[in-house]
Amino acid sequence: MKRQKRDRTSSLFNRGFKAGLDGKSRDFCPVSTIELRSHWMSGWREGREAHWGGQTGVSSIQMNPSLH
């Protein structure tokens, strides 16, 4: 059975969310193309909001509906 690949934008959003949740700087963004960088930055912003709101670890990722 083949596994379906996630599209790159979803993956970038999730990685940005995790970086924001971990309290990392937005300078940590590994993407240089503007279009793809915006997806990472959107995830990072939401991750930072979750971090400031006191959410941590796997529970915050499970609570965030935009990551599913």
C-alpha cells in the first residue's frame, strides 16, 4: 500500500508551528522562497501564540485544528 505524501505547504506549516511552539526565533526559518516561507511563518506565528498561551508539547499540536 502506497503512502500518500503530504503537500509541502502543510509540512512547512507544521514545522513552523513546532519551531514557534519551541520558542525558536523566526530567523530559524529554513526556507528562502517567499511563497513557501509564508507557510512556515504562518505556522510559526500560531506556534508562538500557543507557546505564549502556555500550551506545550504534543497536547498543543493535537489541540490545534489547523495542523490536521
